[in-house]
Amino acid sequence: MSVVQLIELNRISTKRQISAGGEVIGQGEQIASYSNIVKGVVKLSKMMADGRQQIVGLQFAPDFMGRPFLKESSLTAEAATDAEICAFPRAIIDRLVTDLPDFEHKLHEQSLKELDEAREWMLTLGRKTAQEKVASFLYLIATHIDPLQKFSKNFDLPLSRADIADFLGLTIETVSRQMTKLRKDGVIIIENNRHVIVPDGRKLKEAAGAD
């Protein structure tokens, strides 16, 4: 991307502060802009025809939210934590994707990364035990919550117990029991019911059944 194009992109961008629980875009809404997450966590959910809703993914800084050339959003994106996003007009991004192969390549790389992560999560939901599911969730947060670190040993849970249960296909009670077991096994330390400390990342990875 040339200096002129970078200046143009910066000029037309809009920064938004979104409080936890605030909606970025709703399912079925017309897409007017795409966004880059500057900080915070965004949860993606899908609504069924009968009103039931499922959390289908999480996005972290510096993820790009949106699919170029789509006219409407297939998901609801909501700030799981206080978040800051940088929004760009859809028309500009669509043009850049067409004009700049490198830019298109970067977005394609992210799409493939998300596809790989979705397949890995299918394994988590379909084959792992309840404890492995909860540990996998914690490992996901530890490895994504801070874009400047490969693994964060201290973090606040970005989701409530109810949302974690929804995301993992478990009951709230099961999530709480498995959190307690991981704590008793020395895999994690929990403070104030929300803050998590991971003394040894390898133990958490093993508990998650990860390779």
C-alpha cells in the first residue's frame, strides 16, 4: 500500500469506543463499513428463526471484521468487553481489495486463519471433555487477549459464565465446576471470580488436550 493510499485510509477512518454489551452490527443489517479491532474483545453470534441465539466466535485486536463485497451481515457482532474499533467505509475497502493484491492477500490470510480456528473449535465442541472444553476456552483467551504477547498469564475473562457456557455448549453449572477443578489442580488461579492467572502455560495447554 502506497503512502498516499495509507494517508487516504487514515483520513476516512473513524474510531469508535464501544462499551461492553454494545452492538457493532446486527444480523441482517446492511454493511456500511468494515472495522479493525484496536482493543477489546468482540463476540459473534447467530440468531435462529425461533429466537434462539448461539455465540459462534470471538474476535480480538487486531482482527479485521467484515467480509468485502457482502451486502449484509450474517452475524451479530457485540463488544464482549469495552472495545475500540477503527471503521472504514465499505466502498473504500472494496476498492482497495480490487486495486491492491497485497491487501487482498492479507484479508485472505485472515479468512484462512479463521477457517482453521473454526475447524479446531469444531473438534473442541465435538470430541473434547467438559474440562478440556473449559481449558481450551481459557487457552484461547490467553493466546489472543493481548496482541503484543503470545501468551498472557494474567487476564480478565471477557465473557460471563453464561456466555462461556453458550460458547462451549455446556451448562453454567458445568463451567463453574470445571473452573473449580482446574483451580484445585493448580492449572489456574481465579481472583474476584473474573481475573485468571495461569502459573504454567504448558499445564493449561495439556489440560486443553492441545497438541
